[in-house]
Amino acid sequence: MIRPRRTTIPFRSAACRRDVGVSVAANKVPGIRAAMCHDIYSAHQGVEHDNMNVLCLGARVIGPNLMLDLLRAVLTARFTGEEHHVQRLGKIAR
């Protein structure tokens, strides 16, 4: 069972070989909104529109330089809080 560590940082990353398994497992934890991202656009949009709080990375899928770029993108992105994004999250939480 995955148990998120308590931290003051509201964002986490998870890595495995391909990123699919860790994404599925992480999303079973209440409060986690995990996504696998292979490009910078999806990474920052995941935070801005879907309030993603776990970035799943696949070691066999992307290289270390892109991993760092993706982490930078999500760590600098902020959830917009726009009404339609908040409503979407409400639907997911039900």
C-alpha cells in the first residue's frame, strides 16, 4: 500500500520503469491526483487545470534532463482555481 509521507511541500513525484503502474497505484490514495506526463505542456497544465499533486515519471520512457524540466514545470505551476476547473475536481472527488 502506498502511504504518502507528511510534508509541507504540496507536490510529490513518483517514478518507476514505465510510469503507468505508479500512476494507477498513486490515484488509489485519497486526495492524490497523479498523472504521467512526458511533455512540459501537459505537466504544467496538469497542475494549472487539474490541481495535479503527484507527477509520475517513467525511467524507461524519458531521460534525466526531461525529468528535471518536467519537475521544474510542475513546481512553478499553480492551480488557476477557475470555476470550471474547481467543478471538475468536485466531480472527481465524488
